[in-house]
Amino acid sequence: MTKASDCIFCNLDALDIIAENEMAIAVTDKFPVKPLHTLIIPKRHSDNIFETTPDEREAMHHLAMTCIETLKSTDNRIEGVNFGSNIGAVAGQKIFHTHLHLIPRRRGDLDPPPARHDD
């Protein structure tokens, strides 16, 4: 469990926000598994998606929909996405602030490698 005061996703001023709405932000993943890999993050600190409110989940979903349309207009080879979250250290979660991965996929892609994180 990460305290909000120690959380890199809670310091909004330090993030390169590419899109946002009232309750969520989108940033480009610093360690992308595919080009244009994007993270959708609620503004309020929570450790995982199951600790978010229905309104936060809806805001994240709407922001993801906006982002995928923007990504597809940036790269017309995008035909699909991986969209999800790692919850808990044993599942590969590295940053304990809720975030959803939006990973654009193109025909011919190999399976994405495991997530990585450098402290």
C-alpha cells in the first residue's frame, strides 16, 4: 500500500498529462510495451481499480475511449487494444495507485512483454 504523499501518480504537476477529465488523467507510459502505450489514472489516490468509485471508473472508461480514438487517428495501423490492470504485486503491479493500461495493438505484433519499472 502506497500513501498518497509518496505516490508518483498523485504528483500531477510532475506528470506529462496528454488528456484528462474531471476525475481521471491519461499519460504516456514511461516504459511502454508497445508504441503509444497509455495509462489511464484516477486523480484520487486508490491502490487498485476495486477501490475506485463507480464515478471514477466511468470517468476512466470515457477517457480511455477518447484516448483510443486519438491514438487510432495518430497511427492508422492500430486495430485493437489490450486494456486492463495488474492488481497486487503477484500480478505484476509495480505502482500502487490505480491505473489502467491502454496498449495499442497492430497486426503482426508479438505478445507484449511483462511490465517493468525502474525506481
